Amino acid sequence: MLEKDLRHGTLKVKVETAEDLWSLSQIIEAGDMVEGSTIRKIKLGGEEDRKSEVIKRHITLRLAAEKVDFETESLRISGTILEGFEDIPKGAHHTLNIEQNSKISIVKHEWHGYQLDKIEEACNEKPAKILICVFDREEAYFALLKRNGHQMLSSIKGDVEKKDFGQKGSNFFAEIVKELAAYEERYNLDSIILASPAFWKEELIKNLNDEKLRKKMILATCSSATESAIQEVLKRDELKQALKQERSIAESGLVEEFLSELSKDNLACYGLNEVRAAAISGAINKLLVTDFLLHKARKENLDVENVMKMAEKTKAEVKIISSQFEAGKKLDALSGIAAILRFKIT
């Protein structure tokens, strides 16, 4: 978070990760004022001028949000222009494409506690402990994922003769495994992304007898075994998969806690009417709502966000659960809203 002025309903944030984009998609809603940078294509020369040139300029626009669409790499906010740039008239429709490393300002008439908590959570969230190893039969590089990129840890070289790969190659892979085990012990890693050109990663797995280490492996492909290949791996789907796994584990714990209480017929309830009654009674300890239900509620004018506000006023934790993971799918099958209670209601 860059700036916070709740007296005027304003927050300014910097988007650093894809997870930040997802968090903002849960917070920005119709009616909010959003200011950000966008690219404007400008044609130099007349329409009939064959030598005319199209240039791209970064411009800042302020719009009243009407629609928010989250994609893996960007957040699209569509709405009407409140304050624009030169030939873009006020009141025109436009779309801001928010990407990683963007800075945006959000103004709301009222910020709810769960929205501020979501932003604070994103700002304070520690990155998953993910090790990236790129290698071939001669070199290996090790890096640790950081919120703003990666930290190079070390590199090792193997003594491999191309005409006699066999045993020496196996020994080098054993050295890599030894390094991986050492970093696992030091950092208690969540995942290890093992990337190589060709089939070297499969060859290395043959030298891996540590079952705990093997379970943390995510295999990926890179074009070379160089330090620059780390940057290549950071853009691959395998890293997104590892990050999703970490969020999935945390959300799964919450949903399983709810299901455990439900199976006891004790401190749990689900369904909008039942959860609303629990919120009115002040009985909710944790409120779980899927992002699918939130989007549906905004389209169909359901009373979901009002229930969230009521729960907040009685100091309940309000958690938004992603419907793209198994935990969210389970919750969607039970209406998309559930509560873990402080006390049983009748």
C-alpha cells in the first residue's frame, strides 16, 4: 500500500504480483472511482498519409467503475471517464488494463473492514517459499522466489565429458539433489521448481530417493541452463501453479474446519438465509464466501455483502474463498456462503 486516506475514501496501491490483481478484483466494485495509467495509441499524420506513424503513450485516466474482469495476468476495469486526457471526452467509456507493477488509486464512498483486511493481507503476505533450480548435465543455478522477483543463492558446475556422460552425469545430478536437500532443510520449502532443457529433469528424478523432496517437485522446461533462465521460469505456468497451491492449502484449511463443525451438527451453518440469521444474532466467528457468489450477488442484487457487513460489526473474520480451487468448489456446492459459529443458534 502506497497511501491511505480513509477520510476521503482513498487508497493508492502498487500491484506487484498476480495475487494482488486477484485481491483487487474482489475489492473494486461498480461505483468506485479508479485512477490508473493506460496506453493510448496516437496516429501522427492524416488518415490518408501512408507515412503516418502510430505511437503509444502512457496516459493517466480516472473513471467510474462499472465492470471488473480478472484474468491471470491483468485486471480489466471498464467504466465512464471522469477525468481524461486531451481527445478522450469526459463520460466516454474506456477500459483500464491493470498489470503487475501498475500503481492505481481507488476511491470508495465507504470502505468495509473485510476489504481493508484483504488489502492489508496482500501487502503483508509473505511469498511462498519456492526454490527454482535450472540445470543441465554441466551447470545448475539455484534461486529463491521473492515478492519482487528472485534472489540468486548459488550455482555449481559438473565435471562432465560429453563422450562419457554416464556415471559422471549421475554424480552431478546427485550433487544437485544434495544442494536441493540442503536448501529444503534451511528454508523449509513449500515447492521446488525443477527446470531444464530437454530431458535432464527426468534424469535427475531418477537420482532422487527422498520422498518428501520428491513431493515438492514441480517439473518445468527452460531453453537453457543459465542464470537468465531463472527469469524465464518466473513467467511460466508452473510457477503460477505453485503459488496457487499455497493459497489453495490455506483456503482448504478454512473450508475443512467448517465441514468438520458441520459434521458434528454443532457450530456451523450455510446458505444465505441461515448465515444471515447467524449474523443478526452475532454468532459468527468466521464467515466464508466464495468469489463466485460475490460476483453473482453483484449481478443479481443478492444480500451477500450486507451479511458480510453485519458479520464484521460483531468482529467476525470474513474470508473470501477462490472458486477455482477444490475448497471453493466444495463451498459453492453448499451455496457459496458458510459460517463457523461462536455459539449455537436455535
